[in-house]
Amino acid sequence: MTGKYDIAKLNRDYAVKGRIAFREGPCDEPVIVLAENHGACEVSLYGGHVLSYRPVGYFPVLWLSPSAAECRQGKAIRGGIPVCWPWFGAAGFTAPDGSALPAHGFARTQAWNLLRTDYDSYSTSATLLLTDSPETRALWPGKFRLELKVTIGANLTLELKTFNEGTSDFEITEALHTYFRVKDIGGVAVAGLDSREYIDKVSGAESVRQSGDITFSSETDRIYSDTSEKCFLNDTSLGRRIEIAKSGSSSTVVWNPWIEKSKTMKDMPEDSYKSFVCVETANAAAEKIVIPAGGTHTMTLSISSSFIEDSRK
Ligand code: TA6
């Protein structure tokens, strides 16, 4: 036993052969391995962070930094699916004591708890739980319960459910900040956002209309609004299409840091920008979610992949 968990005991008590297992992970928090006939995924209790997803017979769907295993307390794991909550991007406000707040909220740097695991003929799942604490209340006053249900089956599905446990409304922005692995960023297009408006965080333009598919040749950082439909990541050189379906989400964020920004990011190799693109399931910018006292809000993401003809042949 190295950290606060006895992984061997967790496996003795809760592992299910071929379905559920536990391993050591970042920041001394266990990683839960979930498997089913169609594929497998892993989710860390540190940050409630999905680290990997691989459908049987396919290339890994998510990109994860080689430095992820060395992630330190208070830092977010680079790659996989970070949970950005209870705010996306800059907080836009200060902590109750007036101090500055980290980008993308605190959920992705907290230790979550494992609420339950389930499996049946079609899927295997784990439900993780984060609740407010003196540490979170020092950053944000909300009294909350946050559940993340990760399900592996024919697809990978994440369900992020916010419960307002307080006596007054609170407002959140949020994102499942998914890093999709690609063979080469130059051969990638994101489809399904044509004619949608976006905020361009690189140029500062507040309202730009998308024309056609999104391709990548420089730093790209866009928040698309009024986007509740599924979108697609077409990786022609890999011969793969990833379908990104969702519910309870109005915003879609598309990000690639490109060359110069990548050089400033010390938790990944400089050329990593060639190997991933983030298409994020979100409620961001003006698309805030107000949750009344005692109320809930659920955002879901479902990822599936299929082969496509390599259009270059
Ligand atoms: O989702 C895009 C973005 O907001 C970018 O502006 C960039 O900051 C990225 O998130 C990564 O943020 P992080 O705090 O994880 O380095």
C-alpha cells in the first residue's frame, strides 16, 4: 500500500473479472478500469478524470500527456476528459476571501469518492461523487453534490449531474474538456458546427459565424453557442470518424494550442498539438446554468467511433 488506498484490497473487495479493476494512479488516488465486450476505459478518482478510452479493434480515442502519471496535487491532469466545474475558463469573480481563482474550476483537482459500480450484459459503469467541503467553500460558496457516471459499452458515456444542496440558487458554467487523439492535426476536420456563431478567443472577436467544417492550421480556441446537436471529428489519415453526441449542453468548445502556446505548456511535449484536438461538451460564456435550491442539472456526453475511407487514397 503506497498512498491512502490499499489497491490490492480494493481489487479483492470490488473487482469483477473482465469488468472492473483498480490500479495505482496520479496523486495517490486509485484509477478504476472499466471493461465490456466493446471496449475499455479508465477513470481516476483524482479529478473524476477519464484517462483513456479504447474500443476493441480501434486506435485509442483519447489523448493523454506522457506526464499525466506524475501529476501533482493542485494541478489538473493533462489530457483525457478534465471536468471543468463550477466554472469554465476564467472564473470572472474572486474567491470569498478575494483571492484569485484557478481556470476551469476546482473539480478537476479534487479527490473524488467512488459511489458505486454496476454492470450488466451491455455495459459497465462507475459513479463518482464530489461534495462541497471547507476547501471548496473557500473558493466558491455553493453547497453541492456532483456525480459523474462513466459508462463503457458500445459507446463511452459520461453523465455529469449537479445537485444544488443549498438554500439559494447558484449558477455554473461547465465542460467535459475532451482531448481527442488524432494521427495528425493537419488531416482532421470537425463537422456539425456549420453556420453556428462562436467567440474567437484567439482574435478576441465576439461573434463569428462558422462556415463549413473546422480545420486546423494555427492556434484555435472557440466557444460555439446554441449547439445542442452532435458533431463529428473526421480523421482521414487515421480512417476514423468520432461521433460526439450530448444532452444538457448548449456550448461546444474547439481548441488546439498549436506551436507557440504548446511551448508554454510544461505538462506535455512541445509537439503534442499535432496529436490531439479538444472538442468540449460545455455550458460556457453566456450559456450559464442557474440551478435553484434543491434543483439539479445533468449534462451528458456520448462518444463512439467508426471507420471511414481514407479520402486521400
Ligand atoms: O478549452 C480551451 C481552453 O479554455 C484554452 O483557452 C486553454 O486554456 C485550455 O482550455 C486548457 O486550459 P488548462 O487550464 O487545462 O491549461
